[in-house]
Amino acid sequence: MDNRLSTGLGFDAHRFASDSRPLFLATLQWEGQGIEGDSDGDVVVHALIDACCAAADLGDIGSLFGVGPQSLGSGMRGDAMLSTVADMLRSRGCTLRSASVVVVGNRPKVGPRRVEAQQALGSILHCPVSLTATTTDGMGFTGHGEGIAAMANVLMDVART
């Protein structure tokens, strides 16, 4: 089978929730204020899914899971969503080579759990995953502590059809 290299870029952003829902990021539960969203609001997972979809020409997370409280992804955990996409990619002959994600926000602090998060994501995607974090020096909604964002890039082998 002949493959081609493909890259994909994904982005996601959510505001912090006003209720007591748990905070999920990179498939892990963290201390602190949860994130609003139809699913668990895991911006790292959502950005990775969009990047994978872009590289494999599968649309985006909304076209796979829907949007809104009645969607397929409603209430779904990020690890389950990412596993579904990883299985879909493998069934289409796609192989992820690497993934890189940057989290943009003031909290949670990613550094202390970086390796754990990279391993959790890598075990689902079956590839090396790099996770970094940055702030916006007080600018914008992430800098004001209103929410969190993530940008992801993936490199994959895509089966030619």
C-alpha cells in the first residue's frame, strides 16, 4: 500500500464553567474549575481530534460527533472520543507519526503532569505526543482567566486511495 505524509492543524477553546463540573485536560482529571462544553470540554483532545481529521480529510470534530446537547459527543469523555477517532484512522489505513499540542491559558499548570499527559495521549494515539503550555501575558480571554485554549498539529501517513 502506498502512503503519503499529511499534516493537520486543530484548535479549540472553551470558557471555564460556572458550576462544579470536573476539569479534564489531555484526558486527565485536574484540580480546579471545569470547562464548559457539550462533552467534557477537554480542549487538548478536541484540538487533537480536529488536527487528525484535517490530516485524514475527515472534516472536523463537529462533523464526527455533532454539536449541541443532543449530539453524539454530548457528555462523552475526551479519552473515549480520541479512542474513537484513533480507531477510525487505523481502519482507514492512517498511521500517526507524531502529535504536538500547546495549551494556552493561566491554569491548570501543565508542567507537573506533562509526562503523565503525554503518556496518556500517546497510549491512545499510538505515537509520540509533545505537550507544551504558554500564557498570553494577561491578554485576551485566556489571559484574563476566563477560559483555556489548545492548538494541535499531527503528522500522519495516510493510505492513498
